[in-house]
Amino acid sequence: MKLSRGWFITTFFLFSIPLIVLGANPLDVAINEIAWMGTEASYNDEWIELYNNTDFSINLVGWVLKAGDGSPEINLTGIISAKSFYLLERTDDYSVPGISADQIYTGALGNSGENLELYDSSGNLIDSVNCGSDWFAGDNSTKQTMERKNPQSSGNDSINWATSQNTGGTPKAQNNVVDESSLKELVIESQPEPQPEPLTAEKTTEVQPLETKVVYSSGIVINEILPSPTGPDEIEEWIEIFNQNNFEVDFSDWQIIDSVGKVTAYNFPKGTKISPQGFLVLSRSTTKITLNNDGDGVLLIQPDGKIVKTINYPKAPQGQSYNRIGEEWFWSTTLTPGSKNILTQPEIKKEVEKKLETETQKLEVSPEIKGELASIGEPLRQVQGRQIPKSLFVFLIAFGLAIFSGVIIFLLKKTTTHPPHPPK
């Protein structure tokens, strides 16, 4: 049978299609952001973000992202869509609260740096970030991530990386830190060609409004929590949020989440608002969040994924709530859901005694003198039924100690400097 020339061309074209689809070029997919330091909630909450630079989806089955020391080594799966992000979270899907991971991996990133390499299913090196000696950017103390300025430029170039502008970075979103030259090119390409204007028309310039970044209100705090009520936990547990601002705050899409045991997240529904200097009390039946009696943590998260408050508490005494007083937290038997926190006298006295003990330890006095101070401290603590302020009380104790020490030193000096009696 004689085959036509067209048949050969068609057959060759059909057999070439798989090769075109499966082939990948360097930087088709880039390592775009690295949270090598973890998050405010836990240093174990590491994550890595990839970005697809192309205009078509890419099947990541058979691809590998690995570190030079062998950990982590991640066998990728799934699809990364065109011009989209792919989020890898370590150990579980809670490394980035409120944002679902595309894949979970195991293996920690070293704080002193890693040499990361991305290979396609054919073993071709697609991207690399050689930070073997130290990370190019990121901050372990503030938990600001390492962001790539331009995903189409080399990942081994240190000037192509910068520390994120905010804590927690920008998981599955455009990086805040971008390469200015690439941004200018993008703006130029997106501008329409200028149209000629009539000579008689007055030339005017239309200013397009700039896209502004959403700024979320500060001054929102976790104010009081009740982990271990006297009644049933599933009915009487609650969390209180407080708006310190003098204006109303829209709380839509904010989130609270616990951090120990079975982790549960609660998303505030659309239209949720907190009045100026107002409270929002959330029961366990509403949030489905279980506050562990043996100790737990509660996180408050903005809609952009940034953790704004983290409260960790130890084993909870039954019937007492955990209260925010300034920047410190105290247990109290007086529960105040929806109103100003009140500390009961036993808790205040215990805290004062603890701080007084710390102050006396700093003075390095003997146990005998401490006993004398303790005996005179209680009557001095109250005068005519009035409570002396803590700062004045500590001052009086220190002042008395100074006088006492001066007398002892004077007597010792007098004894040692007195001339001996002449022999008889």
C-alpha cells in the first residue's frame, strides 16, 4: 500500500505532541517564597511556595524538590495552574492557617540555609536557590519570610530575594517585594497605545486610581478565655475578643484557631462587626473550638493570613478565666464575659508576693533578714485600712534594708578599728 506524504507529516505531528506537552524549560516553575523560620505559632510551621511562570497548567507528577543535604526531599504531585501558586506545608495543613495546602511534606529546613533544587519528571533542573551557606533573606525573630523579587530571574542571585514586609509573608499571593525593573516592564506592556487627539481639543490627563492594599485595623485583642468552667466544657467554654479602638471594626473573614490537640478554626461570617471599645464573646457551641484544660493556645488571624495575636496558657484551674491586663495575663475567679476584666484579691496578692520575692532575691539578702522583712512587711502594707501602692511598698522595704545594712557595716567597722587594750 502506498502511503501519501501527508500521512507521514500527520503521523510525525501527532507523535510530537506528547514531547511538546511534557517538556519543561528552566524557570517554567520557580521557587517563589520560603518560610524557613516557621511562624509565630510554631517554628515547625515551615512552608514553601512555587509559582508557574507559564501560560499553561503543568502536571507536577514525577517532579522533585529537594535540599542538598537530602532533607527535605519532596516528590511533587498534582497540577499547578498557569500563572498560579502552589503551596507546600510541612507536616500538616495548619502551617498557614486559613489557606489550604496543595501538598504536605516532611523534613525540616535548616535555619543556617539550604541548597534547594527543583527537577522535572525527566530529571531536568528547572530552578535552584543555593543558600547553602546562609539564607539570602528572612527574619527568624520576627517570622518574616524570604520572598523572590522576580520569579523569572535566577534564584541563585541573592539580590533577587528580600525579606517580606510583614510577618508571615504572602502565601499563595503576589509577593510584596518585587523587582522594580520587571514591574516597569509590566506597566509598559499593559498600557494601551496612545490615540491621536484632535488639535482643537484641550489636552487632559486622566489619573487612574492606584490599587490599594487592604489595611486591617489594629487594636483587636484576645481579652479573656474560659478553658475549664465549673459546668460542662462543651456548653460553658468561651473566648472573648476586645476592640481597643474608638471606632467600629468590620470583623468579616477574620479567624480564630486553637493550636494544641485537635485544631479547629472558626471564620467570622460576613457582616460581623465589633463596636468601639466593644466585646465579642464566642461560645464553644459557636466556634466548635475545644480549649484543652491541660494547656492550649489561641490565635487571632487577619483575612490575609497574618497572625496578629497568639495567647498560650498553662494548665487551667477550674472555674477561673484567663485575663489580659495590659501586656500580662492572670487567672481570676471573677468571670467577666462582655465587660472589663476584674482580678480577685487572692490572685493579685499572689502576684505581688511573687514579684516582691524576686526583688528581694535581687538584693541578695540573708534568710534571717528576709524573715525580718516579711514580719514587718505585712503591717506596713496597710495604713489606716488603705492599701499602699506596690511600688511604694517595695521602696520602703529597700529603704529599710539600706538603713539596716548601714548600721551593721558601721558597727563592724567600729569594732575592727578600735585599738586593743595595752597589756597589764
